[in-house]
Amino acid sequence: MTRTVLDADVVVAGLGVHGTAAAYELAARGRRVIGFDRFGEGHLRGSSHGRTRMIRRAYPNPVWNPLVERAYVGWRRWERRTGETLLHRTGGLYAHPEPGQLQGPGCETVSDPDRLRELAPGLSLPDGWHAVSDPDAGVLEAGAALRAARAAARTDGAELIFDEPVLGWTPVGSGPDAGVVVHTGRRSVRARRLVVATAGWVPDLVPELGGLFSTWRILTVTLRPGHPAAAPPSLPAFSVHRPQGLMFGLPDVAGSGYKAGTDTERIWDPERPVEPAAADEVAALCTLMSRHVPEVPAHPSTDVAEARACLYTMTTDRRFVIGRLPATPQVVVAAACSGHGFKFGPAVGEAAADLCEGIDRPDLDFVGVTRRLTAA
């Protein structure tokens, strides 16, 4: 039987890193939060699972720099709250056949081969390539961060409910009294605000954003830890901009193992469980990993600790979609995606909380909902 809960300030739909971060930040401000996720806690159906992720300041456009800074500040805030080390600073090197592809505070373009070897002795790049060095880049303890944020949100009173998808919502009231009734298969919840952070399922709840998102299946491989050439300072976080798609790599920190993946487009229906990594895919990625970190063995049958396929929700311009819906501003979309969203977790959670509180964030216009509706 449907029951109505009338005492939620905010409902959060989707409890990946960005929905979790929104619940955490709102609960820390004393708001009554109920979060829902369509799958069980710890599921592998989205983009937030796994131990590690990359963080970097190097970005193509300076418009990202303030949000990147908020992310770094946010991770320090989360570390203070949780008492855990969530960010390992390793430095980063981002390679491209042409110079000047990335920028960021503290970053420098490096073309001299000797300097490239000095910065990353374990990394092999094609002759004549250039790279941007980012001394603040590093590796995030993603799994630990997600667990810690959920624990902190619950400590502050948030109710996080798994295996219960949000199926729809109805606006109620108007003006200062505007709110929503959120519908799941088991209940209806009345709240002042709704945060939609459902990644590939955003169009189900916000149809006007349909067509702006596509879901890709992405493969990552993690090698067994313990190879010095795969750990800092020999190997930083890195990427190699290949014609076939970007390859990214994370060094072995705190026993995480050398991890790599490729942003190669393969469209996937998020309603389907993701297809496991195939043997030929793993072998191809291991070959690529050995090519760029030649001192580290990467044999599929003996050296792979984990091979996993996951889903990225992509936009055409690789920018997020964050903001209030113009017609129903009591609904906030926080679809930070496109394969580089995890590092912004605390910043996106802070942004969603601000928008729910009525705080304007003009710094987010470059990833704003209105921009995307106009593009549609």
C-alpha cells in the first residue's frame, strides 16, 4: 500500500557518488533527507563502483578551474570529517600529439623528452609527443569515499534506501510553497525539493533532457600490486590521447594496483546488466598497458587482479548537467557524468545542496540545465 511521508526536506533520486554527496552535504546542513537508489547498495550497474578514480587540475578549458578547486577543497573537507585518507597526490602527466591541449593552476606543458622521463620514468610515450604535467593530480580512494559519505549522511539523519527506484514525481504548490511528491513502487514522499542524480536514467524522470545523454560501456583492468615501476614516483596518474580513444592510467598507491582503461565508445542500454569483460578485450588492454608502462608485466592470465566493465553516461560536449529545472525550480538535476565526474563528488554535492537551499550558483552556468535545454 502506498504511504505518504510528509516530513522530508529533500528527496535524492540516485545514490551514486553525486546523489550520495548531495545527501551528505544536505544532511550536514541539518536538512531531512531521504535518498533512493534503484539497485542494491554496492551494486555494479552504474559508474561509482570500484576502488580508485583519478583527480586532476588539468582541463581543456579554464572555465572548469573554479569547480576543480571546489572539488579539491571538498575532498579535504570529507577527509577531515571521516578521518580517512581519500586523496593520494601522485602528480599527473597527460600526453597528446599536439602541445597545449590542457591547462590548469600549477600545470605546465612539457615537450622535452628528458624532462618527460624525469617526471615519469616508468611511462613510455610516442616519440615527439607533448604532455601537460599536473603536480596536484592523484588517485582517489573512491570506494572508501562512497562508504564514508553514506555513513556520515546516515549519522546526520539521512535515510538512504536501496533497491527502490524513483518512478516519477509530481509538482505541488507554487511560489515559496512549491514542492514535489516523489513516487516509487512502494510509497509516495512529499518533499520541498528533489535532486535527480540518476545518471543514465535522468531522462526517465526529466524527459525534456532526453537525447542529451548516451550510456557507454567502458572496460578497466587492474594489475596485481607490488611493482615499483607502477608506483609513484616512477608512474604518475596519466592519459594518452590516442585516435581510437583516450587511455587513462592510475598508479599503484596503497596497494591498489596499476589500473587503466579506455574511453572507447560502445553504446549500452543501462536497463541491461553490463556485459562482463571478454578475454580478448582484457588481452588488448593489457597489451596497451605494457606498451605505455613496459617494466610492469601485464599478462591476462597471471597479472590481472581485476577486469571490469562499467557504464559512463556521456553528453555530447563532455560537460555535466547541473541546475534547477526552469519550469519547476524545486527540482535540481545533478548529472555529473561523461567519464570524469567522480573527482567532483564533493563539489557536485555542495552545488546540489546550494541549489536546493535557494543559493544561486552562476559559476555553474557552463554546465547549467538551461544550456542543455537550449541545445536540445
